[in-house]
Amino acid sequence: MASSKAVPFRLRAVATSTQKIFEKLPLEILDTILSYLDASALFSMSHTNKLFYQLASNNVLWKKLYSADICNNKNQKAKLMNVQLLSNKTRDHVAGYWKELYVKTVAHREMKKWKRLLGPINSHTGLPSQTEQVLRNLRVTWELTVTDMSGRESTLELSWSHFSETSLTLCWCGGDCLLNYEEIFSLQLHGIRRIAFSCPDLKKPSKRSLVANLDMQPLTKCAQVIGQDQFVLLKLLQPGIIIGLWRDGSSVAFIMFTLHFYKLVERSTRGSHDCSYVEPIIQPPFDDIDPEYGLHGYKLHIVLHDTVCKLMSESFSQLFCHRAHISDGWIQLTAISRTNSSQHIQLSGKPMLPWRCEALEGTVENCCIMSLTLLDEFGNQFSCVTTPISMELEKAAVSYDYDGEHYLIQHEDSNIQVKMQLVKMTAKKHFVVSLIVYVSVLFVNKHFSRDY
């Protein structure tokens, strides 16, 4: 045992000794040695210590790499000439200029390459069909920054993620790194994109993009409990974000974000200065041409899933609303009618939300994740939302078609409402017997007056 423990110590000692030898060499020799490295190795060297950070940011070295690796066609060579015209001498640029230019150019070229895959649009969802593949190919991950009341920040690496058909679920289980629920001041979600260099094992540059910035003070006051099991209590802070609290106290077990695929690649790779977390909504004008219909030709795609599998995925086309059904400022779009049993749909499994955290795992029943996408009559994005939801037992519900417990699922924000009724026939048989989406007239009219 003693000899095995001594091996890492000897390796560290050798590394330290080698580093001291390099530091004693003249700068000209060090520059010559670094000139033989490629971009991946040179970037990794810049993270060794302060000396090598300065040496490995040398404009001469990176300009040489930029000329060899990037300027391999006429357009890029012309760009290089334009940059050189701004300053005839490389040293006129600030230190690290060519290093930054190299990294930005590689990142832009890679983004352009993979964004071509976003082109094919799924006819049911109106979303790019390769969103998951593009995010994986761009090596995008996500970090969560937790700030306490004193302003101290802790950045957590992603614990696990789950891609569904139209959404992404992210979870952070911080153990001792997570604060008590009442001590959290803010949450920041960043997309982290690793830039592709030639050597996969060496350290890579990365780009952080702000996806969400949450002020926890107002959210903690109105958080809604959506479920619990023997270990954790789930609190919905706002649509798309839940916090799991240990039931024996107020400490946080995990934090979970659910993100809709709509422009997720752009939001996770190009940055955002928006300080709120709101699912994007693009509204078409209100249709005042047809005297009978308020809205018509709309399409709804809805997915119910948990953190493991899919429970339901359905598309509903040609949705419309008679003007008589516009009441209290809401336009009603009925996808599944309670009175039409031919439209009722059986779920493929039991609604529940599995979770895992460090050495523990569990399942919160009567909870799942809903991802909803509403398209207008031209197939464009009208509204979208992804959020954990809970099933509430309806004690007064009566049905002559189904003998079982009736549940209600509701989601509401300022722009859209979703009401879904389910019947639990047995422990494993659940039927969706009603699905109605309500769209705010005020919000639609506001965009109508803005666009026209």
C-alpha cells in the first residue's frame, strides 16, 4: 500500500522538477519549443501557469497557426490581408489577439457547419428535426451558478440530462455544494460550448452563453408544491423549473430545468442578455377576415414524458375557435373533446417523475413533464412551453364512459392556458379524455397592432 501511494507523489515531484527546468530556459528557446505545437497543445500549455499563459498567447505563434490552419482558401486569405493592413506589425495588436481570432474563427466555422443540419423542419412540431444531434455535435453542456445572500457564487457541473422529442431536461445534484432553499439569492443557467480543436484529449476553449437568470426572492414566495415521495418535496418555481427539497429539512436535493427545443441551439451558443426565463413566443396576427372563426387552421403538438421515457406524443391539426367560444379574454382551441370518445388517448405508462441524486433515487407519482408546441395556420411557431406538471384528483367528476378516478392537469401563464383531464382506470391504464388550449386575446391583439 505504501509503494502505491508514493507513485502519485513521485509523478507530481517529477512534473514540478520538469516545470522548474523549463522556467529556467531563455524565453527565445521557449518560444522556439512552443512554435512546434499545434493549436490544441498550445492552448493547453496556456493553462499551465502564468508564465506559459503569457508565452502561449504570443501573437506571432497564433498568427502562424491562423495562416496555416484557417487561411486555406481565397476568402480567408483576403480576410487575413485585411487584418494585416490594419496593423503591419503583429506586436501592434494586444497580447492574445491572434489567439482569440483563431478560436472565434474555428467556433464560427464549426457553428456554420452544424447549423445546416437545423434546416429540415418537422411537419408535426414545426421545429428543426436535428436539434439534439446538433447540440451533441457542438459539444454543448450547461452549467448552473448558484448565488447566496452574501453574493458568493458556486458553479455546478451538470449531473445528468435527458433529451425528449421536443425538450431537454437538465438536473444538478450538488450534495454539500447546494445551499438551503431560503439562502439562494439567484440562479443563472449558462450554455457551455466546447470549441473543437484537433486533439480531443487536451483542454479546449469554451464559450458561455446566458440562457436564464432568475431572482429567487419573488419565486420562493409563490412556489407551488407539485408532488412528493418519502424523500423529497418538489416545488415548481415557475414553468420549466423545479427544486427538490429533502423532506427532513430545507436543504436542496436537486435543481431541474426543462427547456423547449425552440431556438435552444441559438440560446445555448450565442448568449443572451435577457434577465428573465421565459419560453419564447412568436405570435401571428389575429384573423379578422373570417366572420365565423376567431382562429382556424392551427396545429398542436403535445408530448408527455418523464425523465426516462415518453408517455404520449400526439399532433392535432385544423384546430379552430368559433367567435362564440371567445370568452373572458381567452380563445378556446379544443384538441380532445370530452364527449367524443373516439378522440380519447391512452397513455403508454403511468404518470410519474423519477429522480436520482447521489446515492438516492425515487419516484414522485402523478407528476410528469409536458412539452407543448402550437403552430399557426402557416405552420409557424405560435407558442411553446415545457414544464413539469402535476395531476390533481377531481373528487366531483362523474363519467358514464369511464369507471375510475378523474384527474385534472392545468398550466397557466399570461399568454396561454392548458387544461387536460385524465381518467385512471387501473394502476397502469390512464386515458386523456379532454385537452383544451386557451390563448389570450389581449396578447394576440397586441401583436396584431404591433405588426400591422
